[in-house]
Amino acid sequence: MVAGGGASVVYSDTICDLGGVDELANYGEYSGAPSEQQTYDYAKTILSLMTREKHPDGKVLIIGGSIANFTNVAATFKGIVRAIRDYQGPIKEHEITIFVRRGGPNYQEGLRVMGEVGKTTGIPIHVFGTETHMTAIVGMALGHRPIPKEPPVAAHTANFLLNSSASSSTPASSRTASFSENKAGPGASPSKKAKSGAPPGELLDETI
């Protein structure tokens, strides 16, 4: 369940590149600043289809995206969270693990509510922000790289106008938060390379 047409292609290509093409069950995207209700309906449809038949190894739901320009991440994620709450029984019955990566306007609040629903329902939900490369969660979901295990971070929300001028500052990245204890494996946060000639701490994937 990917936000953005370009991002959906990148995620799908990464899944295929890592040998998961035969397990790819849905190719779609939501973008253009959808409302909470629209993302709720979309997520509900996906979860309904996803919980019709069991898989012996369980299933994975990837909720990914790049860094949005104008989509309110908090609003879209609240719609997805509503659907997860509605389907929490079937999700656990079908052993579905959820991986999330997103950035953009109000993304910290979006990640917070996504992590919170994982804690309150007992569903394994691994939540990442812009500090993590957008396709890193694909490797984690398919078992090709370890899942960073760090304690949840305190909630913090950026408040700014969605159509603000270029002079507006971008909110600071949140640390990785994993909200599953029973399925999160050992490992460190994915490594990143600095841009050539860029100031220390500036990362390649911050523009993705």
C-alpha cells in the first residue's frame, strides 16, 4: 500500500529484485492528498482481500512512500489506522506483519498513531521515518536485512502550513521506532552514505 505513483514503481521493482515477485499480491498507490475517509476505504478493501486466505508463513503489508510535498501524512495514516483497528482480529489470525516508512507534512504524528495502534492491538507494526531509506523496509519484510530494534520515541508533531513558502523549515527526522517485540530481529539501523561535498550529516536518501 504505497503513496505515490513513482514510489509504487520503486517499491514493486525492489520486491521483484529481491525475489518476491511471486508473492506480490497488490500493486496500487494512493496520492494527491486523499482524505482520511478515502484512505480508510482503500485500506479496508486491501485488508479484506488480504484476510480471505491464509499463508503458511504469514503475510506482510508494506505501507511505504517517499517524502510527500503536500499530502497530510497524519490524515491519511489515521484512515489506515481505522481500517487496521476494524480488521485487527483477522490481521492477527492471518499473522500479518506491517512495515511502515513515510515522510512529509505532519509525518511524525502519522508515524505516532501508526505505532500506537501496533501497541494497543498487539499487531507487529514496524514504523520508520525519513531516517530510513524508503525501500529498506522491503528488505526487512522479505527477511534480507535485520529489523532495527529500538525503544519507541516520545510523540512529537510538526505544526506548519501545508502550502507554506519555500522558506519554511522542514521538521527534524524522528528516530526509528519498532513497535513489535516478538518478531523484531537483532540489527542496527541501515547505514547511509553522505553526499559528496555535502555538509556532515546530509544524507543521500533525504531527497527520496
